[in-house]
Amino acid sequence: MGAAAYAALAIIALSWLNIRSVRTGTFAQAWLTTIEVSGLALIVFAALFLVAGGGAPPAETAAAATPAWPASFGLAMVFVLLTYGGWNEAACLSAELLDVRRNMVRALVLSLLIITALYLLVTWACWKGLGMAAMSRSDAVAADLLRAAFGAPGAATISLVIAIAALTSINATIIVGARCSYAAGRDWPVLRRLAVWDARRGTPANALRAQCAAALLLVLAGAWSGSGFKSMVEFTAPVFWLFFLLAGLWLFVLRVREPATARPFRVPLFPLVPLAFCAMCAYMLWSRLSYVYSQSLGGWNAAWVGVAVLALGCVLLHFAGRSRAA
């Protein structure tokens, strides 16, 4: 089977687990995350092993020249922040948390600190274990590092862990995404079929099914374009940071429109922190558009494909709003 077939099977299997019950979905996520974190720890251990004199790291050669900052910095941050992305999605589960005011802040802050610490250690490990030149030439940095430390078995092990890490991201997206669709179904009558909650299983059943179908269509689109991961980055580029920017700007709008509304969460150093957040989102939006503008999907400019999807969503939202008003 090809990569698209494996991706489709993974989506179907994990969607089934989450439809079955909230317990099976979260149980799978806990074990998948444990394996992923263990893999990151293995990368760090391999670097320590090489630094201590074991293995045979690749010979260092001159690194290729890189584009001038800030263009290269923005391009690098596109993929760095894609790696970090996801910790913030815990906010979408707030309705199912106990003592949400306390536990939500704790979950967001601790997850960000833990993820940052892990990825800084992994970055250090790759740098010390391979060197900058070898990293720039590599298409599979972690596998090359484990191969240098422990030979072919090490490379095979970390490749398996990376495949499992992809399942971790898929399952987390299924859990969070379906709950966002469920919330949209509650807010918009035209989407009310998504707002079906299976109380016995603790799952938004219809939203999970609809999301599974949409994900399978995206897999087909990725297979058609010839590069699934590349397509994912390019399709979401014009939208992801735009929505982050709008969320930050809307904080100021709500302060003006609804000054008396109770706010259970304080914004530290307001307005400096949200202004800095909005500025970074605007910069990342520019960086992503700069990256995808030169890319194409099936002969179409990738940036305009994303804009077209967003425009279609705005049209549908307009008609959904009219239905809601009626």
C-alpha cells in the first residue's frame, strides 16, 4: 500500500477509537504520547553517547550558504512553529475540564514549558551529534543521528517512533477538531447535525464522523498533488496565522464592545503581550505567504488555493448567518 492508504487507515482507525468512547480515545493518546516522548529522550541519549566517544558521527564539512535574515528566519520559523503547534488546542477541551479556571491555565503553561524543554534538548542533540553541515544535508536528521550512534537498528527504531508520533498528532487533532465542529453546530442551526453528543460514550459522534470524511478527502487531495505533508503546509499557510492574528485582535475588540463582561482569565501585561502576539502573527503570516507563493499544487498557486478555500468559507458563513437570523 502507498502512503495515502496508510494515512487513510490511520484516520479511520483513530476516528473509530474516539467514536467508541472518550476513554478509548484519551487512553490511546496517553500511550502514543508516552512513546513519542520516549523517542525524543532516545535522541538526546544518542547525542550524549556520541559526545562521550561512542559511535561515529559524520565528518563535518562546510555548510551551505543560507538566505539573508529576516527572510530565512521567517521561513525557518514556519516549520519550527508547526512543530510546536498543538499545545494551545487544549483550550478547545475547556468544557470537559474540572475546575477549568485553574486547570486550563496549568495545562497550557505546563505543556508549553515541557514541549519547549524537550525540543530544545532534541535540537541540541542533533547539533552535537551530527553538526550543522550534516543536519543541512539530511532528509531524516533523527534517523541519521541514531544510525551514527547505534547503527541501522537505531535508525529503524527512531523511524518507527516518528511514525507513531504522526499517529499522536492525528489522534490529538481528531479529539480537538471534532469538539470545535460540535461547538459550531451548537452555534449555527445550519450545522445542527454536528451538535449531537453521545452522552453514554462522551463523544461528539456526528462531528467525529464528518471530520473523518473531510480528512479522507484531504488525504486524496494530498495523494493527487504528490506530496501530502507539503500540501498540508501550503494549504493551511494563508489561514493558520491569519486566524491566530484575528484571535489576538478580537481581544481588543471585545474589550471595547463588552467592557462589563466577566473575564475569568487575566491577560498579563495587557496590552503589551497581545500586541506582541499580534505582531508576531502578522510576521508569520507574511513569512508563510512568502514561502507558499512560489509553490504550486496541481498547477495552481498554493497561496491562492488557500485563499480560495477561505473565501468559500466566508460565503458559507454568510448564508449560515442568514439562516441563523431567520
